[in-house]
Amino acid sequence: MKEITANEVQHLIDQGKKLNLIDVREVDEVQAGHIPDVMHIPLGLLEFRLHELNKNESYIMVCRSGARSGRATQLLEDNGFDASNMAGGMLAWEGKVQI
């Protein structure tokens, strides 16, 4: 499974790169604070919403600590998507947070 650090994600955002970030935390967790412009798909719903994603795009999966997003990354990879897990999740995120 591919991983990317929170600092690497922040650096790409600072460079103006368009990233496809998917936050797989629960609704209340996302409402408490999330990376701006992130797509929210709770982990339990991800397999049912794969049709919303594009296999020609790359995705970075985000959760609180990296465990759920790791499972999400594996699910996407198993279904033919290019996905990376943001290691450390929001606990490692030092960038801007939107509430």
C-alpha cells in the first residue's frame, strides 16, 4: 500500500496541486475539523460509493490516525483505483483545518 505523509500532502497543496482527498471518518469527526476541499465518504459507505470515483484519478485517503484510511486505501486498490494512505491521519496534520 502506498503512503504519503501529512507534510507531503501539505506541501503539494501549498504548491497549488489539485488533490483528491477523501476523508473516511464519521460525520461528527469531520464536522469537528477537516482539510479544506476534502471529499467526505465514511469508511462504512465507501464500497457503496465507488461509482462516484474515477479510476483515472489518484486519491489520498484520510482519517484520524491512519488506520481506517489504510483500510480505505486497500479497498480502493482492490477495486482498481490508484490510492495512497495519509500516514498519521489528522493527528499528524499541521495545515489549515476547516470547521
